[in-house]
Amino acid sequence: LKKRSAKAIVTLEDVLLYNQGNQNSGINHQVFELLADAYAQQRNYSSAYTNLHKAKQIKDSLNQFQGAARIKEIEGKYQTESRDREIALLTSQNELAEQQKTNQRNLLLGGLGITGLLGLFFFVQYRNRQKTNLKLKELDLAKSTFFANISHEFRTPLTLIKGPIDDQLASGNLNKSERFNLQTASSNANRLESLVDQLLALSKLESGNLNLQVQPGNLPQFIAAQLESFHFRCKEKDIEMVSRVTEDEQLDWFDRDALQKVVFNLIGNAVKYTPTQGTIEISGKRNDGSYEFSVLNSGTTLSQEQRSRIFERFYQTSDQNTGTGIGLALTKELVELHKGKIHLPDTAKGFTMFQVEIPTHRGAFEDSELLSEELQQWDHYPKGKVEVFDAPTEVAAEDAPVLLIVDDNSEIRTYVKSLFDGIYKVHEAADGADGFEQAIELIPDIVISDVMMPVEDGYSLTRRIKENELTSHIPVILLTAKTDDLDKLQGTETGADSYVTKPFNSELLKAKAQNLLDIRRKLQQRFAQEVILKPREVTMTSADERFIERLQLVFDEQLTNPDFTVDKLSREMGVSRMQLHRKLKALTGRSSSEFIRSHRLKLAIQLLKENNATVAEIGYSVGFNDPSYFTKCFKQEYGCSPTEYSPVSN
């Protein structure tokens, strides 16, 4: 072992000598450790310690060197990472700055684009608005020109209509019928002239060419004079017109033509919408430098929407579909032209009031608004012409058919009545509600009705007539100015039997009425020939069928009862004796008593065919108390006595 150790020592020392040039500390460290082991094996502990110490120094040096290298490595890595982070941060900051610049540029471009689009949009809107305004101005000008032209064009034929009519009325060579017709034509020519004047005034207001023509006068006296025109119309509708306008001698300044239209429109509106037996009150009072007058009428209450729109042109309240819708609009504009104001004060329910206040002192008007002195009329207030005339009448026969005329225009009613007087017994109603009440009460043979009426229109009236058992059989002719096919279809859908447009040919209207009555008579003949009631075998309305079916049920229970009379039948049917008479007369051509008797006789014929009972027994069994009266009635009905009757001879 010692020999090997000595040999190992020599070899290791050679290695050390060899490695001195290489300075390989790692090998030296291992060599010194091996030398320490070798000397230890030789028990040379001093040399072993020395070599081990050198190995340790080399190891410490290596460790120190490796630590420094590690530190340098870590420091290099840290510095590298720091540089990388700094570079990344700078890169991020640069990218962020670039992105911000890009965003700012995009925002700027977007803002400029949006601003440009908005500018273009508003420019287009402005141009379109300009074009629209120009078109509206052109349309307004065209409309005003149209109204002005048509108003002036109407005046020429009106002059040619009124002139000859007035000339004829002035002559004394007229009978009552001719005078009535000419007076009707003259009255409506005057009304047409008034409407044309309103259209002309409206067109002048729109174009700014209507100027005031103020002159001195007394306004209360002027208003009182205009009321005369409405006395007849109020009397006709049984309306009480009360004037609380106190007349005095004070001097006022006002435009007579403008205020005449204002007064006429307000009072005419009140008369139109005031019901029968209603009230109209005209009041007036002086204020400091102005005059205030109001028109109050009963029967109407305007909703908030109606009050807000009542002065709009062509606006009509939904429940009152008559007129043109320009009267109140023109009134408001004329009042404002006169430097006044008009409004609707709050009133009690069931009343409507229009209140007007206008200045009446000289200082309220410009010199250009004054009428020249040579044209001024002092203290001259022509009262409105009241044309009161009666239509020529002829007394119809007692059994003449009954005609009910329903129209809110009294002159139309009077004219239509004149066409049928002497042929029909004529009754009149001013609106659909009154017309239906009279139809229930009278059970007329035919109804001629207007379509556009206050309270209830002609369509609603027709529908109610056709749906009611008492009146469902009555033919209805709708008389109207509406000419559209849709309007005619609507009239037909409500059950109207005929539709005649205004202006109408009088002979055509009379022919239509006669044709409808002839059709009704043919249905009567069909019913009269039936042994029992068979409503479904005859063309009838569902309401007629219901009535006949109820009548059949009553007959099934009561016909053979000798105490079964017309009064009992009317009570069973829930109608009056007269209503039952008119309904049965219309359906069968027989009165109520004749109808009961005829059906008892028809039942008697059935019994004569079916058994061998005596005449007296059959008479008693069908409700006759007296056999001789039964025989008399039978012979009157069939031309032979019951004993002479046989199915073969019948």
C-alpha cells in the first residue's frame, strides 16, 4: 500500500508540474486532495494536511471565483432584462403615443366628417324647407286665387239667376205654387251669395288683401237690426231667442260688412245647434273704449278638444257633421282683423257661449282703415230680409200612404213635401233622432231622409229603422249631396232601399218612392194569400221575421179565443193599437181586426176540410161568438157560405 501511495504521489506531483502551465484550478484541487489521501496512507500527516489545506484554498478560490462569475452573470442578466424592460417600456410608450396620435387623428377626422355630414344634413333640410315653404306659398297663393276666382265666377251666374227670379216675384201674375217655387229659389240664391261672400273674404284674408272699412255708427242698434233675420228660423224650431242688447245713441266706429258676417255666423251657428224648444241669448255691454257682445245657446257642450279646435278652418265637431267648417274660422279672423278678440268662456253644462270684444273708438284705427266720407252711411241699418212663405198644400185622402221626410234643412223638407202633397200624408222631422221617434209613433209607409244631419245622421236612422220590429218593413230613401260610391255602399249596408243624390230630379224621386210602395204591396198580397204566416217564404228583413214569428206564437195561443181582440193582441205584442194597425197594414194590407178575422176564417176552412162538424161548431171553435156573423164574414171573404164551400169549388 505504501509503495502504491509513493507511486501515486510521484504521479500526482507530475500532474501538478504539468498543470502549472494550464492553470487549471479544478484539476489542481483534485490533485491536492488525492495527494493528501496518499500522504495520509503513508502516515505523513503533515504533508497530507498541507496538501489538503492547498486543496481547500483552491476550492475556496474556485468558489469565490464561481460566486463572482455567478454574480456577474446575474448582474448581466439583470442589466440585460432591465435594458429589455426599458426598451419594451419605451417601445410601449412610443406605441401608446402613436396610438394616441392615431386616435386623435381619427377623432379629428371623424369629428370633421360628422360636422360635415351634419352641415350637409342641415343644409339639405334648409333647402328642402325653403322649397317646401315656397311650395306652400305657391299652394296658398293658388288656393287664394282659386277661391277668389271661383267666388267671382259664381257671381255672374248668381246675378243671372237672381235677376229673373226677382223680376218674376215682382210681377203679380203668379199663382201660389209658382210664387212658392220662386221664393224658394230666391232664398237659396241669397244663401249661396252669402257663402260666396264668405269664401271671397277668406281668400282676401289669406292673401292679405282684406282691409277694414271703418265708419261711424251705433253698434248696439246695428246688432239688433241683424237679429231680425233669425226670428223666422227660431220660430220654426220653437227656439226662444232673447236679446239683452241695450240700444243707445253713442257713436261707435266699426266695419259693418265684417261685423255683419261675425254676427250672422255666430247666431246662425247657435240656431243650427240649438235643439227644439231651446234658448239663444244675445247680450251686449260697453267697456272702456270697446264693445263686448256674446251669443249663448243651449243644447251643446263642447269637449276640451273641440274648444281648442273650434276656430280651425274646415274643422267640424264629430257629432255635428253639417256645414262647411269655415264660418267660425272666418269669424275669428274677421274679429282679429277688427283688432278684437273672440273666445269661449266657461259655461254651465249643456250651454255654449261665444264672446267677442272689439274696439269702437276712433283712435283704434289707422286713417287708411277708415271708409271715405262720401261712402259712409249714417244711422242706416237695413234689417235682414225675412222671407216667410208657405208651400202650397193639398189635402191627401184619408187612406193615402204616410210619408216621413227627415232633413235638417227646412226648405228641403218644404220642397220635398210640395212634391208629394195630395198624394201622401206628409210628416216632417229635423234630425235622425226626431225622425226615429216619429217613425215609431206613425209607422209611415216610406221614409225620405238626408244623410248629413245634426244629432243623428241618416245612416244611423236607417240602421235603427231596419233593426226595429215595428219599422223594419219601411222603405227608406237616402237623399244626399254625397256622390261617392263608398257613400252609396255605406247607405246600402245600413239597409237603405234607394239612394238619390242632390241636386235631384223631382220626377225621379217620386218614381222611386212609388216603386218601393209597389214592391211593398206585392209582399202584402203574398201574405194575404197565406193560410198561415210563413215569413221565410217571403223576402223580409230579420226584424220582420221576428215580428211575424212572435205574432204567430200569439195566434197559436189566442186565435180561437172569442175574447181575443185587437186590444189584447196589441198588449201581447207590446205595441200600441195604432202601431199594430200600421205595421200589419204595411205587411199584409189589412187592418188589425181584418187580420185577426181573416186568419180565423182560414182556420175555419181547414176545419171544413178535415171534419164534418156543423157550421156553428166550426164558427165557435175558431173564435166567433155568433154563427150568423161567422157565415156573413165567410161569405164576404170567399164569396160563398160555409155550407156551400167545398175544397173543389174553392
